[in-house]
Amino acid sequence: MSSSATPAWYDAGRQHVWLPYTQMKTAAPALPVVRAEGVRLQLADGRQLIDGISSWWSVVHGYRHPHIEQAVRAQLETLPHVMLGGLAHEQAYTLATRLAALLPDPLNHVFFTDSGSVGVEVAMKMATQYWLNAGKRRTRFVCFRGGYHGDTFATMSVCDPDEGMHSLFKGSLIEQVVVDLPRSDEAAAALESMIAREADSIAAIIVEPLVQGAGGMVFHDAAVLERLQRVARTHDLLLIFDEVFVGLGRLGGMFACAMTGVVPDIVVLSKALTGGTLPLAATIASRRVYDGFLSDRGDAALMHGPTYMGNALACAAANASLDLFEREPRLERAQAIGRQLEQALAPARAIPGVVDVRTRGAIGVIQLDRAVPGERVTRFAAERGVWLRPFRDIVYTTPPLIIGEDDLAQVAEVAVAAVREIAG
Ligand SMILES: *Cc1c(COP(=O)(O)O)cnc(C)c1O
């Protein structure tokens, strides 16, 4: 893109903005976006792209849904933000009440933060301090190959240590107990005997239920979670579900824990919580975990409190997002998206180099036998009016849950064509 076609703010800012997961020396330039509405991004040069990714899986109701926009605007005019230490406001209290009502029963106590990583940090701190409050030093975590839980230091320690984005930091992180997901009863038995030796030092098991997202959109079924729950119960470990990706509609139900009936001790929500409008995360604990912090001693209190926790604009957006899940057939649409993707991506199975094509909820994945040349696919798709951003060995789509059939057909067609292009 020549600089004459780009806005001045872009040409100036490019010298200063450091991009995520990006080799700044060689990366293709980011595309300037000037507006968004529904499923469409409008670029500075006038082109429109259908967003097949939902801005890292967050924009479930599409961009600028009028109901969310109105709620945030009204909140801006009364109370954009106030500290949650010692002061209360309606949006955070209402959101906590609603999340507690929506989640399976013992998950009733909501701690707000502002990103998925920090939400997981808080879950890890809750689990660690829960045991400290009980006079036990249980500070390590059982986590899984292929897992991803965030980019901060504690969360990096529970990501897959070898694959993925953090292998460089291996020596600098707390060493956790990294194992394979127990996909069979035999694997569960092996996991259990391994844990039996170490249980005194382990605080919790942490898992992304049903889909390992950033690890490559790898699926597992409810039986895996049932096995983990059994192991956790046998050895009195806490169980943490990181639903930052799968929670709030992506799988065609509200939460993986509700869909599977496997109820953990702590759940983390973030990406879709505000419908992709503002940053917000919620770490929700069971009554048992919460009760472990009730004491006459001050130092048993949960030692965490981000400046912007429970931000009123973000909570207003989240409440409006929950309204939309109640009022509009969002979950039905997510399921229909999955059915359409199943059909529309199927032709990719015949392309050489494709090892798997799979869908779950509103997630569609084409997996190759090698790393995908991401920038090539992104450019190919953008030239055809679709925004895709592959990673690892997959070309995938997680569209907004409001996407219409024709737009989804275009996303799927372009994804398949892009795979054909790089295979040929
Ligand atoms: C994205 C993600 C996170 C991290 O969330 P951020 O908001 O990027 O910090 C944690 N866990 C899972 C499962 C995620 O998909």
C-alpha cells in the first residue's frame, strides 16, 4: 500500500506503534480501519472487509450494535468510571448478579478485572491463596499441552511450554505440571497416579474446556472434563475453567460448564463479555472458594485490585450484551453458523496438505500439515473482501454470531480458496 493511499495518522504512528506478536522488521503493514458496523470493517482506502475473526473472538453481536452503543453512551453521561474500592455502582453490581444467575449454582462470586490474562492471574491467585488461607502451601498447577491462558508471567507458566508463543521464556517461568489432556480412561488413570505423588504441592487443575483456542482450535469432549473433575475430587484439587474464549455464546451455548454439566470451582470469562466493545474480565468463584477467604483476620482477604476493575462503561456494555443474548436468537444463530460452516468448509478436505476440517459451535477450522503462511492468506482474503488471520497450522473463522448466510458463505469460500492457493 503506498503512503499516499494511507491517512497521515497512520504514516506517523507506524514509526511508534509496536504491534502484537509481530516481527516489526519484516511484517506486512497493518490495514488502517476507519469504521466498523455489523460484520464489516471499513478500511481507509474505502474497501470493506467481512470480519471472519471477530477481533480475536470478542465481537459476538457485530460491531456497534445499537443496544450496546446506547448503553455505553448513557453510562458515559452519568458515571464512566469509579474505583471499586469502597465505592459501588449499579452496572458492576447488576452484572455480578446476572453472571451469578446465569452460571451453574455454586459459581456465585464475581471478581472483575480488565483482560483475560489478568482474569486468569486472579483465578491462579485465588486458588493459591485459598490453600494458604487453609494453612497449606499448594502453589503449583496442573495444565495441558496445547493450552493457552494468557501472556503475563503466571499465565505463561500454564501455557504449553514447548509449542506456542512462550517457549523462549521457559527457564524464567514457574515450572508447572504439564500433561496431555486425558482423552481416555487409561490416560486419566496415569494422570491420577502422577498427581497422587504431587498432590500436596498442587493448588488446581486449569483447562480451557471443550476447545483449546490459541493452541490451534483443538477440540475435546465433555468426558475429558468429567475425568478432570474426578481427578480433582479424588485429590482435593480445585478445578479452573478458562472460558475466556469459549464462554458467552461461541459454542452455541452460554458457557462450557453449563453445556457439559461439569461445574468447576472457578470460571474465567473475558473476550466476548462486552461484545468486543470494551476490555473486561470476570473471575467467578464457587461458594467453597469464596468461603475460604472469610475470616476475622485481615490478611485472608483476596489480595488483588486493579485500578480499573469493574469499569462502569465496560460493565454497561456487558449488561447490554447479556440483554442481547436474552432478546435475540444469538445461540441458535451460533449453532446454525456451525452447520453452515460444516458444509461450506468440507471441500477443503480434498486439498493436498489439509489434514483436518472441523467445526464446533461457531468455529470453523481447516488444519494443514505445516505452518500456514499467515500474511499470504490474510492478503489473499483481504483482496476478496474478507478478514482472516491464520496462525500455526490452521486457517479458521470465528465470525460474529450475527453474520448472515451470504456473508458467511463468502467467508468460508474465501477460506477454502486461500487454502487451495497456498497448497498449489
Ligand atoms: C485470549 C485468551 C486469554 C487471554 O486474554 P487476554 O484478554 O488476551 O489477556 C486467556 N485464555 C484464553 C483461553 C484465551 O483465549
